[in-house]
Amino acid sequence: MESFEELNINRQLLNAIADLGFEKPTPIQEEAFPVAMSGKNIVGIAQTGTGKTLAYMLPILQQLNYSKDYKPRVIILVPTRELVVQVVEHIEHFTKYMSTRVLGVYGGVNIKTQMGQLTEGQDIVVGTPGRLYDLAANRSLLLQEVKKLVIDEVDVMLDLGFRFQLNNIFELLPEKRQNIMFSATMTEDVEILINENFIAPEYIAIALSGTPLDNISQSCYAVANFYTKVNLLSHLLKDKETYAKVLIFIDSKKNADRLFEAMEQEFWSDLLIIHSNKSQNNRLAAIERFNDNNARILIATDVIARGLDLDNISHVINFDTPKFAENYMHRIGRTGRAEKVGHSILFYTEDEAKYKDAIEKLMEYTIPHTPWPQEVKISKQLTLDEQPRVIEKNPHKKRKYESGASFHEKKDKNKKTTNVGGGQKIKLKKAKKYKSPITRGSKPQGKK
Ligand code: AMP
């Protein structure tokens, strides 16, 4: 897209953007706009620096009519005071030619001043979850008119322990609203939050800028199942020289433990594991041993590996294929640092092939296959998750039976939305056809 004019936004916004010197929308701005305008829930995976603030503000401001009501219609939650100040500043720039009332609220300053500012009437309130909840709880902030909720930097927010406050705020908000969420990474916690609170969100992911893909040689293996992956991994790791320092990513604590158990006997002196159920001391000791080259294999979940300072990793092995393409970028970014060539190996099963497709689409790169080493055995052993589900028919237990079925339906539906590529296409077509809001969030909420 060559200019903001192509988005058909109003003149006031166009002028404000021109004053800021922005020439054309960034990729996240271009992608998020039609989805946000359609009223759907959105999960955006993007880091600071991608232009995500304007990405969510542009559609919000385009749809925010003038109002005298003192109750806010837009709530923006961010994790820190500094971000509140920054976002408010940005919004003030974007609304230079509009009469939009914006207020930032955060803890550590007198709550009475903020209570007073709220009674003056606001259109948009930006806040940290703790203070915003306090203001809502004492009824100086009334949330009945909120149509749009933005949660920015969700991963950081959950890391800071704001889950409780977020849930409290969700309780007070009208059910019929649009949720827009941004996170730099997709972690287990973020996924849980989405599944519990967001119905059928549209995913938008933007590749990390500056990811040193050129420094990383990538390859992949198509593997039948979990225990065949274990066999392949053991086979590779026997070569101590090549696999000098290996970080193995796996999706869950449960699978991390299962993998550790399967590998323990053969690699015990070289094998380490970290995940959030391990004690802090345990984790620190493992990282120290790994960094000091006293053990060369570290199994980690995505959540725990974030922010860890691990150097000179020769190989990142993706024991599973991340459901969220962006997580793959984060994973492989742990190798190939500081101009060194790194290696990434991806294991994927038939079920995971769709996630691999999404990753390749995001990278605009097809990961080359490595031929199957003939000496590696295909295992027939299946994990509980891999075994086909047998549903026993029992006419006397009809109710229980039904609830089980719908649970699986929901799971499948959620899975589908993770396919960034396909969903995106459908949505873009719809927006073009109807030109105006299609669902406004009411339909999915009603289904609850
Ligand atoms: P953000 O990711 O929202 O923190 O934005 C990062 C920086 O990019 C901010 O300084 C914005 O002012 C700037 N920015 C946002 N959108 C654009 C754009 N379309 N063109 C140029 N710069 C932009």
C-alpha cells in the first residue's frame, strides 16, 4: 500500500498522520485495518517498533464519533506507567484535528486527581490494569459504554502478574465489545487468556524485523509421532562435535518432562530441562551448567526460554512445530547470534504440517527437508494425546456425552484460527464485499 489515503480514513486523521511525517501504513497497520473495522476480535503478534499503536488506533479513531457522554467508549490496557504516557502522547498526536478526550491512569500517583478527570468525561482511557481496576471498582470509571478494549503487550502484562486484574476488568466490561490484543510473543499464558476470553479472534502476525535469518541454516524432518521424534533426536545428538550446544524447544511442561524422561538414560550427564514448574534454583542451576558448557543439551518451553541470555547455541531443535508462526521466529533467533552461523532443525508430524506452512508463509522461505536417516526406527508407541479418541456409546449418559463433543468442537475451532495464512484471505475478501462492519463482535459473543 502506497499511502494512507487508500484506507479511506477521514481527513482529520489523514492530516494528523501527514503532520507526523508518516508516508504509508506499516505492514501491521495495513493488515489490521480491515479486520479491526469489521468489528472482529483481533490478536496481533507484533513488537514495539512495528507501528502497532497506530495499527489499533487508526480503526478505533475512524469509528469513534463525537460524543458528549462522560463514560469512555474505548479502554486501552498497557503494562507500565511509561507506556501509558507514551500511548496517550501518540493518541494526542493522532487526534490533533479531532475533539477526542483521552486520559491516562496509572498507580503511584494520587487517585483523586484521576477520579476528578474521569468525571469531566473521557472518550478513551489508557491505563495500567491495577489502577484502572481500582477506579472502576470505586465507580469513578464507568465501563458500561465500552465498545472496544485494547490490551497491549499482553505477554509482558502476564509476566508481571496482572492476570487477576485483567479478569476483574473483563467482569465489569459489557460482553458485547470488540477485543484487540497485541503481544510480542505467543506464550502458553497468552494462549490461555485468549481462549478464555476472546471468541474466534483473527490472528495477524508480522515477521520480526531484523531477524538474522541469513545467519541461520534451517532444515526439517517429517516425523511420524512423539517417540519417533525421540529416536531421531537421540540419533542426531550422538554426534557431540556437531551438536555442541543444543537448545530444544517444546510446547508444554508435560511434553518437556516426557521428553526428558525418554532421553535421560542415554544423555543424563549432558541433559538439562527448564520449565515453569521447576523451582527457581533448579532453573538457575540448569542455565549456569548450560552456559558454562558443563552440559550441552537444554530442553525448554517457549515461555521459560524468553529473556534468557544463552550464548553460542549451535543448534535450535524445534521438537514440535509452533502453532504460532511468530514463536518459530523467536525460537530460531536464539541461534546464529553475533554473526555466527546457527542451525535450526524442525520436527513436524502430519498434524503439524499446517503450522509449518504458516511459518514458511511468514518467512517467505521454504524450509528444506533432510532425508530420513535409515537407521532411525519408526516408533509405534503413541502418547495419550496421539492416540485416537474412542467415545463409548452409552444411551443412559447422553448429557455427559454431548458436553464432551462440544468441548472438542471448540478446540478444533480455535485451532483453525491459528492458521494465519488462510483465515486472513477469507477475512480480506469479506471486508471488501461488505465495506461496512460485518459482525461488530456481537455474534461471537452471543454464541457463548
Ligand atoms: P510502535 O510500534 O507503535 O511503538 O511505533 C514505533 C514507531 O514508529 C513510533 O515512533 C511511531 O511514531 C512510528 N510509526 C508508526 N507508524 C508509522 C508509519 N506508518 N510510518 C512511519 N513511522 C511510523
